[in-house]
Amino acid sequence: GENKPLIFSGYGMFEQVQYDIPIFQDLGTNIIDFNIYPFEIFKKPGLVEFNTWSDSAGSGTKYELEGDAEHVYSGSYSARITVVASSNNILYRKLNLKPDTRYNLSCYVKTEGVPNVQLYTDAGGWNTGNPVNSENWTLATYSFTTPESPTEIQAQVGIFVKGPGIAWIDDIVLVEDGTETNLMDNSGFEEGTPDEGKFYVIDESYLDNVVVPTLRRAEEHNIAVTIELSPQGFPDWIFQEYPETHIADNYGFLKCNIEHPIVQEIMKEHVRVIMNKVKDSPALQAINLSNETEYITNNSRQNLEKWHEYLEEIHESVEEMNELYGTSYESFDEVPIPNMENVKANALYYDYLVYKSKRNIAFHKMLADEVHKYDPDMPVH
């Protein structure tokens, strides 16, 4: 037949799309966009790495998540969550659960201070068990039933901690009612160490348990998939450990300092791990390098150095620059990063806006080049 342009129409970025794949053709949809955030893959080593686990806290909350070899219920380690403010913190796994099925969740808990610890799931809405607060190891239990659905349900299952104080968690178990198989990998927080020379552990469980099955399901139902690299989902624990990686005052979703070598290392590794898992899938249509990446404010040392290098490239001399800018700097290194909260219509701001756009383009070109190391023909956008 005649070759005609193919118009893609679909949904993006929301986890529900993976479950709705079987019905999309009937809705006139033929493509989905699927996020893979770096925080899903790059996990923090401590005394023990919480391999296959994720954690998050309320906005602005200071907390620490570490392995503890001193306070354990069994094995060599427990998970210790230290919260310095009255806020909500969670330690969880994302699991694919059967619909309309009863599950039993349990773990051992010990506390110091006033935190309340509750088992929880977001399957069918946010639901929690009874609060536990005890100086001695106490068994917490909670049972829930997943909602009806034509496909599997992806849900968070884990522990909810309200601070301030310290909570220790050990031996978390999730079983389908009437069975004995624990669905929680690394339930005693004993596994995982970083590779030599690395400060992080790579966890591929989200790719294996969510992304690969989604691509397989999409292939079965003739739905194309674009995978988004999602640098806006950079791990919070890296921001805490390496503050210069964080540009908290940048407007929009992008909070990682794209000029920092750690950020660039993580994003290159992110591409490598993802592409090795997905590049051979017939359903994979393209790689989305980022989404809504507003790059406006970066006052970091690394960006300042790049800015000075750029000024030296585009101006013949400091004197020529000063004449153009109406300034009296003695060297390029004296020129600060312009205040992006008060942009002026002058040559200095024009140069910086051009520079900033070039750096954002260079970051995305780096991502595209990394993708093409593993599949030279993969479309990127």
C-alpha cells in the first residue's frame, strides 16, 4: 500500500498508562511516554545499601536513612530513619500486585522519640495500618485488598514514618493471603554494595519489574513507547551528599546542576543502564531526553567557570567586553552570573542568555550521544 505519514496520539508520563495499554487502541491512542527517573535506579550506600527500596520525605524535610548494625531484630542490619522535623517520610517498594487480591504486610519496628510508624500502601488510594511507637521491637501488621482492575496494579508498599525521632525497621514481609512467598526483596536490608570507585548502587529492579513488562505489554497491543530519561527526577540523597549538584533556585522541574561532573556521570550511567534493558524492544519508538527542562538559574561554581570560558571565547579582549557592556572589569573572571530574576535588555544579558541556551543544548547533546552509543539509529527528542 501507499506510505503515508503516521500521526502519533497518546498519553504521557503517568504510571497509569502502563495498565491501560490493552484499551488504548479502542480509544484511538497508539503511543505512550514513560518516565524512568534516576532516583529509581541510583540508590545510596550506607552501612548497608537499601537495594530495591526507595525513600522520600516531605518538602524541605531533613532526614537520614542508613543501615544500622547495632539495632537489629535479625540479621546484620536494620533500616534506621532519623527525622529532625514533624513531617511525613516513607520507605517503600513499587510492586506489581494482582487485582482484587488480599495481601498481608508486616515488619518489626522500634522507635526513639515520638515518631509514629505505620505500614501503608497506595493501592486503590492511600491506606495505612495502626500507628506503632515502642522502645522495644514490636511486630506491626496490616492487611489490604487491591481494587478490581483488568490488569496488574502497580503500587507503593512500605513504611510511613511521622517524625521527629528515630525509627528502626527490620524484616518487612508482604505475602498474598494464603501463601508464604515474601514479595519484598531485601526484606532485612542486608544486600547491596557499590562497585569499586562508585558512590552509588545501581538498582535495576524498577526496570525489571515495571519498565520491561510495560514494553512487552505495549508490543502485544501494538502501542509505541517513548522512554523519558527524566533528569528532573534526580536522587535527593545525592543533593544532600553533594550540595553543589543541586540548583534549588532554578525555576521549574530541573534541579540538578548540569555542569557538575557528578550529575553528568549519573546521567550517562542512567542512559547506559536503561538502554541495555530496552534497546531491543520492538515497542520502543524513541528516547525523550527530558521534559519541560526550563534552565534559567544556575549560580554554581561550575557554571561560573564555564561562563568565564565562554566570555573569553567570544570577546577579543576584556577592554572590548567592557566597552560593549559599559563595565570596568579587569578580567573575564570578575564577571558574575547575571541576575536572572531581573533580566535587562543589554549586551551582557544577551550574551548570557545565548550562553545558557548553548549549555542546555550541550547537556542534551551529551544525552543523545550516550543513547546513540547503544543504538545509533534510535530517534531522540
